[in-house]
Amino acid sequence: MKKTICLLLSIFIISAFTACGDNNALQEEIPYPEVLEESEELENEEPAEPDSGEWISEGFFVIGTTLYDAKGEPFVMRGVNYPHTWFKDQLDTALPAIAQTGSNTVRVVLANGEQWRRDSVEDVLRIIELCKELEMIAVLEVHDATGRNDVDDLMKAVEYWIEIKDILIGNEAYVIVNIANEWFGRWDSAGWRDGYLEAIPALREAGIRNTLMVDAAGWGQYPRSVHEMGREVFEADELGNTIFSIHMYEYAGKDEKTVKDNINRALAVDVPVVIGEFGHRHHDGEVAFLTILSYCEEIGAGYLGWSWKGNSGGVEYLDIALEWDGSVLSADWGEILINSEFGIKRTSKKCTVFA
């Protein structure tokens, strides 16, 4: 039966392939528009899993709400964000320290030159190779379009990926492309959808086949955009290889009910969901971060804490580490994120491509 499933999945994927902050200190203080209703219990059937002993793919791929690695094993992200574009000189210290936490993934801030100094193709290749050496998956994101609402800003991020595509091609098993950090600051689903309906096909037409990550609207904190129009965005990807990211701070992650509702409704789109950023508190309130940790572990969703070090502008408390080498962690955030019962060290599983 497993061999039959593998064959069918292989035919399906081959057919699909041949067809055709600055940092969080800058986030706007926009009130959460409404409390979500009690989420209904998900009734989606579990997708057939590929046979890990026989399955081979060029990179990560999506079936239902599960992200699989290139060896056909489910992959659940556990890791942190590293603000590389503002602290380029800390790369060789920070990434090994992050790997020591047990993180299987690191989300790396890059710049396309529109707002901060551009990260060159040589810089990005070095990041990819170091992550591979440290056996961590790299989620790469362009930060310059953060909070912008103009599609042109999103497409400039797309142009950056296309310009450096030669180092993405061939690294589909090790690199996930987070198209643009928190693009579309408005709390509006239609405008968010329209931008990605243009961006995703452009990336695929350029030959980029990596799994794509799309942040929710509203600075990442309006997951209703995913609930309402995420399926349309997903279907714009001819490879069916897109996942969604919610950033959970004082709005999207304000309490236990909101955390669970937002995750459940996003998963109801039948696409994988990751908490791409979160902290223990933010400008306008506390975050139910313990619920994020425990619920993500319960349902097998990924999470990436913000951020390793270097926060400023009043959100210095979001530093996970007090030293770049990780020798001292913040007591109320870093220690819990990494060392608690549902933290990174106890729940992270290395991607099997490194086995």
C-alpha cells in the first residue's frame, strides 16, 4: 500500500512540476479587529504519508497540512529568528550558538537594498552553506517590505529572489523562501491575496521551486487573511508547495483561545501553518507564549521565536540571548523558549536530510 501511495504521489508531483522590524519595534499598534468565534473541530482526513524508506524528492513539499522534507518525513520547525541584515558581523558566532540550542531551523533576516544594505548573493550563499554545515534548515526572508501595502514593494522582494535564484536552485532540500516579511500592513484579506496572486507565479515562472512561506496580512498578525483567502493564495502556486506563517504578538497571540482559534482556522485551509515569529510580550500586551509552545507541540505545528539578539526601540526584552554566543539567555523569554517542557531543546527533531 505504501509503495502504491509513493508511486501515485510521485506521478502527481512530476505532473505538477512539468505543468505550467527594521525590527518589531516598528510594528504599528493596530487593534485586533474582532474576537474570533469558537473554532469548529477540524474534520479533515489525515493525508496519506509517503513511505520514508522509498520516497525521494528534490526538496520540501506539502501534502495537506503537513510539510515533508526531501526524504519524505514530516518536518516540524523548531527554532529562532536571526536578524542578520543588521548584524552581519555576528553570523559566525550566532549561527553555531543557535544550533547549540537544538534548533532545527533558523529564520534569517535579509535585505534587498530598498531599506537596508543589500545582502549579496555571496552573503546569502555563505549563510546557506553554514546552515547546512550546522544541520539547520534556513528560512530566508526579505525584510524591506515590512508593513508596506504597495504590491511594488512585494514584487521588489520577488525580483531579489529571482536575481539570486542560482543559489536557491539545487538547495530546495535545505532552504525555504519566506517571500517578504510582514508585507501588507493593513488588516485586509483581499489586498493581501491580490499581491501574492502576482508574486507566487512570478517566482515559479523564474524556476524557483523551493517551498514558499507567506506571512499573514496585518504585519503578520491578521490570520483572518489566511482563513478567508489562503486557499486562493495556495492555489496560485502551480507546484502546490506554499505554507503560511502567523506572527503572534499581542493581537494574534493575546490569549489561549485566540492562539488556538487562529491556528485551527488557518489549518482548516488544508495548508501547513507555522508561527514564524512570536515573543512573550509586545508593545500593547502579553502574549500567550506558553500556549503557543504547548499547542504547537500538541498538533505538530512549527514555531520560530523572535529573535536571537539585537532588538531595540523599546522591545529589547525580545532578545532570546543576552550574548551573541548564547552563553546567557534571557530568564523570562530565552530560557523558557529553549529549555522548558515544550521548548526547542526537548521538542526539536533534526531534518532527516542531514541523517
